[in-house]
Amino acid sequence: MSDSNPNQSCWLRLSKLHIHAGSKELLSDTSVTIPAGKITVIVGGSGAGKSVLLRTLAGLIPQSGESLSWSGQIEVGRDSAPQQGPNHIGIVFQQFALFDELSPLENVQFAIDHRSDQSRPVPQTAKQWLEELGVPANTRVSGLSGGQKQRLAIARTLAADPDVVLYDEPTSGLDAASGGKVAELIRQTHHAHQRTSVVVTHDYETLIPIADEVLLLNSETKELSFVPRDQWPQIPERMVPVALESSEVVAPSRWSLAAKWSDQFLTTTGHAVVAATRLPFDALPRFPRIRWGARFFAHYLRLVGGPSAWIYLLLAGLITGFTATYFTFRFLPFRLYTQPLLIDELLASIGFALYRVLVPVLATILVAARCGAAVAADVGVKQYGGQIDALHTLGVKPRAYLLVPIVMAFVVATPILEWLSYEAARAISLVTFNATHPTIGPYFWQLHFERNLVTDGTSWPLGWNWVLLKNIACGIGTAAIGYYRGAAAKHSASDVSDAITSTVLWTTLYVLVVHFIVALLEF
């Protein structure tokens, strides 16, 4: 059934819109009004800038971006009440951009809970949206078919109650039969819910039959103009692909390569400094919805401090404790003469070194490498797959549900993982000592191992505050680096891989610097 009056549908007005990709102009001084309550299909040749136009309309491209920029005005509204800006525009992404860690029901409920106008009544529940679009409610998103994912993407977009719905290449990669089903689905949902629909596509044969209006993005004139219905058969001839500019390839000199690498290093370092400066403000626990903040926190806590991380850190602790205990006594100079005199001091030194230095250093490095890489991969996939853009279109700042839960997860998980690693090192040290000194027994080890960590009047080991400081500082820095490296622009799968690699390098360096600085203050 329809949940809005067709007379209340909104138009989309572009006024003197210019779009640039670097020095190249994609759209020049365009003014056009997309009619309310209709399906408008935008076609154009390959490389004309259709996807860039769509992302501009959705508010995903800043006006003064580094590679893409635009000027002019974009308005959404009714004749009686125009409203400027992209807050009432929803988008169905080409790659669906679904939240994989949420169920289909939760994907739709997330959109309902983040509607731009909470004063409007909710037309349908999340379950009703899934039933209408034919999507199973409890199947994992990764287990859905391509058609089900597309239906879920449409359900989530409509559940956010936008005035205008954008479709980005909805039939891309589909055969004719599947493409026809998608076109029919768009037509059905449009008539059922009476939203102004804008479809950007190169597949004019499949989608023009459902169109009320057609706009052509002309790559030669840089114009966006309506095509009269009687000229629709001529559209294939007018869709001119953008010609590639030929230029002579000149091998870069060593100086130019060095300059490029230096510039990239300084740029990355500058971004890292800016991110570190902003982190205390960006990471404040402010969630638009506490429920969803807790949901994402639980997701990242499992990612950072889940069972696989326990095994990882327990093994590291076992190796460290065994190595420190066994080789200290095994390679002691003049062992037969000095060990009976120094055995208690050696045990106390081993316990002190494991608790205050060895385990904290090794554990935080492993957390930085393993967990930092996992976070960079998770956020990088979200950036590459469009989930971060989906958050933007739902009016949510990605930092609120990504950066803040990630930082919280590291603050909680890092001390716990380091403690597990130390307990493993402590246990294996006792076993190793008993195996190499069977005549002395475990009581002697228990008497001296933590002797240098015991203080009068408190049950906390000596220096626990320094250990906790190192854990938290390393955890926060690793979280920030993993998030910002993952959230950087991704144009290919290799960019995600590069983000993971750079995260491991930067987090490891950061952790070493933290331990060096704290060691100077601590000792």
C-alpha cells in the first residue's frame, strides 16, 4: 500500500551546478528540476560522470574535495516548503552497502531509528518492510542472494523515509532477465510508496521502459537535459563515451620519485598528527542511539578481544615466560657456582621483567599488529563496499558508530589481553622452574618470583599503574591508526590491503615509541 500522498512528493532542483574531477569539468552550469513523484532515468556515455553526479546529489562529495568538487545549489522540497541539502535523499548503492555485522532485520531497523525526521510516523515496521520486499529476516546478510541483497538495500533505503530515492546502476552486471526483474521491482516500490525516484544507469534498454522522464548527461556539452519522449529511440546514438586523452608517457626521474614519496610521507604524517589532535574530541562516547552504539561496540570488542586474540596472546605469554625462565638459568655464567647464590634474585628479576617490561611490550605489539590490522580490514571493507557512505546518507557520522566503539573496544580489551598473556607467562615460568629445579619445589618460586612487585599495604603489584598506562595508550593509538587508515579513500581491493599493511607498520612503530617514552618516565 502507499504510505504517502503523491501530491506530497518532493522535487529535486539543481541550480547552476558545476562538477569537477580535478581539472576536468564533468558538468557545467546546469539548472534542472527533476519532477516530483516520478521515475526519472539519467543516462550517459561511459565516463560521462553519472556516478559522480549521483554521489553529489546524495551529499557524499564535499564541495571543496581534493579530487572531486562542485558548486551550485541542490534543493529538495515541495512548492510550498523547499528544503536545501541532501538530508532527505536516500540512495540504493550499486554494491548494496549493507552492514554485514547486522541481520537483515537490524539493517532495516537501523534505518528506521535514524530517519532524518523523527516527527513523522513510522509507516511500517522493519519486519513489514522485509515481508513486502521478500527478504528473509534472520538469514545472515552474507548468506543472501544478490537479488535478496538488492531488495534489502531498497527496503533499508525506503525505511529511512527519504523524499527522493536514488538508484546507482541497479542492473549492473545482471543479465537481461534479472535486469528486467530489478526494473519491475523499482517500478512496483515506486508506485507503492510514491517517492521521487532517480535512476542512474548505462542500461537504457532495461530501465527506460519504466521511466516517466529521461535525462541525458552529455559528455561533450557537459550538460544535463531532458530528452523528449519521441526522441527516446535516439538515445543510444546520443550516449557518446568519453574519449581517453592520449599523452606521452615519460619515465619519472629519481628526483621526482623521491619528491613524490616524500610528499606522500609528509601527507600521511600530517593526517596522522591531525587525527591524533582531534582524537580526544572524535572519540567522545556520543552515540546518536545508545542501542546501536552498544551493538557496534560488541562487534568490535569481539573483533579485537575475541577468542582468537586470547589464543594469540596466551601463546605469546607462554613463549615469553618459558624463554625468560629457562634461558636465564640455562646460560648463567659459572652456573654451578653462582646459581645457588643468585637463584632467589634471578627469580625476582624474572618476575619483575615479565610484569613490567617483557610481556607488556610483546603483548601490545601483537595487539597492535593483529587487532590493528583486523580493524583496518573491517573499516577498509566498509569504505570500499560503501557502508561508510551508507552511514552518511542516513545522517550518521561514521566516527560515532565506528571510531568511538573501536577506541572503547581497545581500551577494554588491551589490558585484559595483556593480563592473560602475563598469567600465561607466570604459569609457564613456574612449570619451567619446577622442571629444571625439582629439588627446590614450587614454594621457593612462589616466595621469590613476585618479590620485587609486592608493596606493603596494598594488593596491587608495584608499577601496575604504569603497565595500565602503557596498555591504554597503546590501545587508543592502535584504534585511531586502524580506523583512519581503514577509512581513507579506497578505489580497489589493493587499497584495502595497503591500509592493512600500513596499519601494522604505523601501529608497531607507535607502540615502540610509547614504551620508550614511558620507560624514560617510569625508570
